Amino acid sequence: MNRWLDRSITLLILALIGWAGWSLLHWLLVGADWSVVTTNLPLYAVGSFPADQRWRPLLWMAVLITLTLLTLVGPKRGWVRRWLPLAWIAMAPLGLWLLAGGLGLLPVGTRSWGGLTLTLLLTGGSGALALPLGILLALGRRSDLPVLRWSSAGYIELMRAVPLIAVLFFGQLLIPLFLPPGLEINRVLRAVVAFALFAAAYIAEDVRGGLQAIPPTQREAAAVLGLSPVQTLQLVVLPQALRIALPSLTNQAVGLLQNTSLMAILGLVELLGISRSLLANPAFIGRYLEVYLWLAAVYWLACTAMALLARHLEFQLDPVRSSR
Amino acid sequence: MRRRNLFIQLGISIALLALLGLLINNLAVNLIRTGLGLGFGWLARPAGFALAESALPFTPSDSYLWALTIGWLNSLKVIVAGLVLATVLGVAAGAARSSGNRLLSSLAGGYVALIRQVPLLLQLLFWYFVAFLGLPAAPMGGLIKLSNQGIQLLGLNLSVEFCAVLVGLTVFTGASIAEIVRGGINAVPRGQWEAFRSLGLAEGLGLRRIVLPQALPAILPALTSQYLNLAKNSTLAIAVGYADLYAVSDTTITQTGRAIEGFLLLLLSFLLLNLLISGGMAAFNSAVLGRLNRSR
Amino acid sequence: MTVAILASDLVKSYTPGLRALDGVSLQVTSGEVLVVMGPSGSGKSTLIRTFNGLETLDSGELDVLGVRLDAAHEERQVRAIRRRVGMVFQQFNLFPHLSILENITLAPIKVQKRSKPDAAARAIALLDQMGIGEQAHKFPAQLSGGQQQRVAIARALALDPEVMLFDEPTSALDPERVKEVLDAMRQLAKRGMTMVVVTHELGFAREVADRVMFMDQGQVVETSDPQTFFTSAREERSRRFLSQMM
Ligand SMILES: Nc1ncnc2c1ncn2[C@@H]1O[C@H](COP(=O)(O)OP(=O)(O)OP(=O)(O)O)[C@@H](O)[C@H]1O
Ligand SMILES: [Mg+2]
């Protein structure tokens, strides 16, 4: 009786999957009109960056892809491996310089930044700011000094209680109100700061989890060797805690990448924002499904690449496994 | 040593207060410059905008305060419905993933992997513009009447905006809940499954009566944080034009220019929502755990 | 003969009213091996952890290598003492994310500011001396307990300490691994290191100790040379403890 039920469920599901797969395939090949994607590929990649300067964001993404491939399938030893971490760290400043210009390059305003380039830059920039801030907050929350402990905990809990869109809105509308009159920061930077302030609270909790997992005897062993508290933190405690926190930090990074799409609501033209403006164009009216499927594929790829990179890093940092 | 700590703390306090003071000073200067000032008197003024959806009567001549209240109720409506549906979907998918049926478990696995790698906002737009607005204009179906004007379910009239947000939140949160449920189920010792099977209990019954109750203590705390996430994520409703708390606040701020006050109200209402959810979950938690402990 | 550690009337309690150390006085001279014994909870760990400032005192006077460590000592004084006093724990406490070599060279490079090659050469020599020279590039998780404990000893010795403290260094080891660690400690004693060793290894105490100190309930019950202690202990409490051990 049970087995019959099992079999009929299986058959039913198989039939459903087959039907859905067939209609999707049919639509993809016959029904869909992909011109909305194919004619706008440059927009999706670099936004409305001036045509003669497009090589700059494209170059940046090419470097990014090369680094990803080198990291995942490149040589296991040698000078390439040794320089990879440094190259990764240099990616954010390189991107800023290539996009904004200056130092010999033609300056380009942030209004012309867009597409996948802007999505990646928002993710990388805010991640690079949020990680150190999150680590500081986590340390603050575990500090012996009550003032530091309370203010860190207050900040973390407040940030975790409010929706991201409210924080981003705060960044776009309210940060200018809190700055001295005359001082202005541009929209992209404001977005990066708001994202970083938000993500730091979540990162702090992950790092705190890692810190809690380090037995106090590790600190004692370091102290007994004469290491100062700062050295103990830097050389003994943090490396271990960050490694423990890495899987959850990866989830945060993937979440951050996905959340940059919220900037579309506030008028930035990253991947989703570009799509919204394209869909408002009479030439592409009603092409929702094509655009959304295409976007889903791009996000899915980017998130998966990120998760793979993180898994790779996890492996690299595991001393026993990587030394074999 | 202790004296040094005191000095450090004093220094930190002064620095924090100075930063706060500087920000507030800048704010004051900016507010004077724009001639707005701070105050909540505007809350009583007529809103002047209509809301597509309201649980209680609302006309444009009603006050901003009332508009915000309606928005809050709309948020509550979609959140509560989302919590229930996402839990059902999540538990079903989580159970399917740990079930013996390989097809069922890989289907659930595919669902989780796909949904979690695509931004929620994109999913919401898909449900709204493709799934619900793609329905025919003339109602179809019997018990449930579907059309791109809205959904009729047993005399209940649901707007397409509400449905899109509800389905989007349910599908997205359900994937996270499925992972939590799977983790909880896997933490129950294998011996428990063998035990109920050897007693001749059916798979489904054993799962419901033996395994899930034991997995609950591990599942509930993680579930609470997913519920809070769902509540926070419901603010993305603004992207499909559902008049939730955030959307109404946004309109209000744009119309009145009262960014600071509007933002504070938004924060307060959100804290209230969070308290409701965590309070409810804590009560549920202790009730369930209490019953589990007593029955042991 | 110079005095390495001089303690008088040490008092320490973790919970009010319960004294982990209740008026302990003792003297350790340079080059001497003092073995500390006593039932569980008698305050042995607490005592030797005060010798390098891991525990603070409530009252009493403590002088380690000419530096005063009393109730109001300064953080910097403690760190100065820690470079000159090595410590080995029951649970090894190696740094799992660092290789064996890095575990040993960390403090010499970061604290004593020695050059990397210099520190590495010294580390290899110490590992050879411990009989585990070929393990230098492995990680702690890849070694047996006995090997890990010998690394921990090498790590402490790398700072060229004047005094070594051992807190039950063999209690977490499999019985067949105990000997290799005790042998390393025996060698160290032979070369004239000042040592304070908390241990229940009677053979080691009988053979290596210059004096045996017996503690109970935070107090020193008796201190004798091993010969006297093991054959004709003065106090009833010591005799009862010994009869349980043998
Ligand atoms: N961190 C602590 N907090 C509270 N009480 C403690 C702490 N460390 C030790 N104690 C108490 O102090 C007393 C002495 O403990 P200590 O660890 O020095 O004993 P010991 O002789 O080393 O015992 P063992 O042979 O079990 O290691 C015990 O009563 C113990 O419970
Ligand atoms: Mg002890």
C-alpha cells in the first residue's frame, strides 16, 4: 500500500516536471524574444558608461574573472598563488580608479555607472568596509569595558531590528542632513556606506560566534609566552575565529550581493535598476519574463561563483587538509 | 589597572557623545536652513492620497497618522499570512528533503538551491509582473477565482499586489525554513526512525508524531529569526505597489518633507512588529517545550 | 644559591569564603626541582598559576626572579616575568592554526624580536632535542598527544626561560605516551633547569625531585625530600594520600 502510494507520487511528479520542462523549453526557443537582452548587453555590463571609455569597466571585470578562474583552477603552488591574495585586495581600489577616472584617466561621474559593474562594485566596496567594522563591533561586544560593550551591542541590535531598505533610505535621504552644510558625498558612496553600516552588524554576530568558539586556554597559552593582548588577538585568536566564522560570512557576502538589488528602488541603475528602465522603454514593453529569467541567471551565477570561492578559501585555510 | 579602564571608558563615552553631538548639531543647522524644524503636528493633517488597500475605512481626507496605521495593519496582514504559509511550505520541503523518496528530496533540494541564490526583490517582481499580472482579465476557476484584477477565495477578495508579496515572501522564506527543518530532523538520532518503523508506524505519522516533536527544540529559535527576516523583507512590498508600512511612510515623507520624524515613526512601528513576533514566538516556544517536557 | 621564587602567606579565593590558597609560603632556589602533589581541588594549579601572573593574589607577598607580583602588580611587570618563566599545561594548548615550527618561533620572533632564520634554527634544535625533529612542518592536529606535549615544552624553552612551570603535563596522555614526556623533563632537570612540577607521577617525583611539597585545601601540609616523603611522611594526610596513590 505504502509502496504504491510512493510510486504514484513519483509518477505524478515526473509527469509534472516533464510537462513544465517541455513548456519552458518551448517558450525559451520559440515564444521568447531575447532582443531585450541581446541588444542591451553593454548596458547590462557597464551601464551608460561613455562608449569610448567602456574598456575601463570591461577591463575591471575581465581582471575579476581572471582572478576567479586563477583562484579556482589555477596552479596550486608558485608565485601566482603567492600574489593572489594581494591581487584580490587590490580589486576594490582598482575598480574605483578605473570607473571614477583621474590619475591620467578621463573622469566619469557616478551617474553613468551601472549594470553588473555597479552591482559588483557595491558588493565589493561595502564588503571591504563592513568586514573590519564588523570585527571591531564583535570585539567591542565582548570587551571588558561596559561602555564599549553596551554601545556595540546597542548598535548591533538596532541595525538587526530594522529592514535594510530603511537603512538604505536613511543613507540616501538622511545622511546629507547629518553632514555639515556644503559637504556632499555622491550617491554611490552613500549607498556603499549604508550597506556597510548594515552588513557590519550581521558580520559582527558571525565573528562573535567564532570568537566564542575559541577556548580561553588559547589566550592563556599566548599570554604565558609573553605576547601582548593585541598580539594575542592578531596572531592567535582572530585567525582562528575568522576561520570558524567563514561559512556564515560567506552567506553574508552572498546576501550582500543579492541585496544590492534594493538600490533599484532608490534609483541606482545596477543590474535590476537597468532592467526596470529597459522595461519602461516602449520597445521592450511586456518582456518581463525574458528580463527576469536573464537576471536570475546572472545573479545565480555570481552568487554561485562567490560561494565556490569561499569554499576554496575555507579549504586553503584548513591547515591539515591543505598541507597534505 | 582598574583606574586605567575607567579612563578609557570615559574617553570612549566622550568620543561617542561628541560624535552624536556633532551629528545633531549638523542636523539642527540643516533643519534651520531648510526652515522645517522638528515636530509631529503634521500627523493630524489630511493625507491627501488614496490607498489601494485598507483593512479599515480610509479616504484621502483622513490624517497621515491614520494612513500610517492602515499601512501598519497592511504589513501585519501580509506578515502573519506569510508566516503561516512559509512555515507550512518550509516544513513540507524540509521533510521532503529528508524523506526516503529520492525524487521528492532532490526536487526540494533544487527548490532551496534555486531560491536562495536569486534576490528576493527579483522574485517579487516576477510574481507580480509575470505570474499575477499575466493572468487573464476575465476571472477563471471555480472555488478560487483568478484574474489579473485580484483573487477571490471563498468570498475573500485579495488584491494581486497582496498576493504577489505573499507568494514571494512565502516561497523565499520557505526555502530557509526548509533548511532549518532539515537540519533539525537530521539532528534526531537515526535510531528513532528505526524505532517507529519497527513498531509498524507509517512514515508520515512517525515523522509527525515522533521525529518532528524531538526536532522542535533545535528548530524553534532559528525559526524565530526567519520570522523576523520575513517581517523585515515585507518592506520590499513597495516595489510592487502594495501599501505596506514602508510604502506609506515613503509617500508621507515625500509629501511632507518630514524625513527625520517619518523615519523615527518607521523605526518605532518596526520595533513594535518585532516585539509582537518575538513575544508570540517566545510564548509558543515555552508552550511547546513545556508540553514536550511534560509528556516525557 | 640564589632564590628563584619566594612566596609568603599567599591567599586567593575565587568565591568569597572559599580559599583556593590559604596562606601558602614556600621558597624555590635556582636549579632546584620542586614537585607539588595533593588531592584534586587542593590548589596546586592555582598556586603555580600565580607564579607567572595568570592568577592574581588577594594578599601575601610573591617574588619571582626578583620581580614582585602581589595584589597590585602592573600588567607590564607580569609580561616581563612571563618571558623568563615558561609554562606547560595539561591540555598542551598548542595553536591549531600554526605549524609546529610556527608554534615554537611565534614568541621568539614577536616578543624577543629575533630574526626568523635564527628562531627557526633554534626551534629545530629544540625539536631534535625532544626527539621530534621531523615533525616541524606538520600541524598540531596531526601529532599524537605525547608529541604535542613535547612541542609545548619546546615552545616554552624557545624563550630561554630561567624557570619552568608544569601543571600535570602527563595527565591528558595515554599511559604508553607518558614516558616520552617524562624523559624530556628529566633531561631538562639534569641540565639544571629550575622547575616546579605538579604531577601524580610518583616515579618521576622519587627520581627527579629535590623536594616534594604536599598540599591540601589550599594549605601546605608538608615539604620534604622525596626519600622522607615516600617512606616516612610526617603527616597523616600525606600518608593517606600516598596509600591511595600506590
Ligand atoms: N576559575 C575558577 N573559578 C572558581 N573556582 C575555581 C577556579 N579555579 C579553581 N577554582 C577552585 O579553587 C580550588 C583549587 O583549584 P585548583 O584548580 O587550584 O586545584 P588543583 O589542585 O589544581 O586540582 P586538580 O588536581 O583537580 O587540578 C578548587 O576548589 C576549585 O574548585
Ligand atoms: Mg589542577
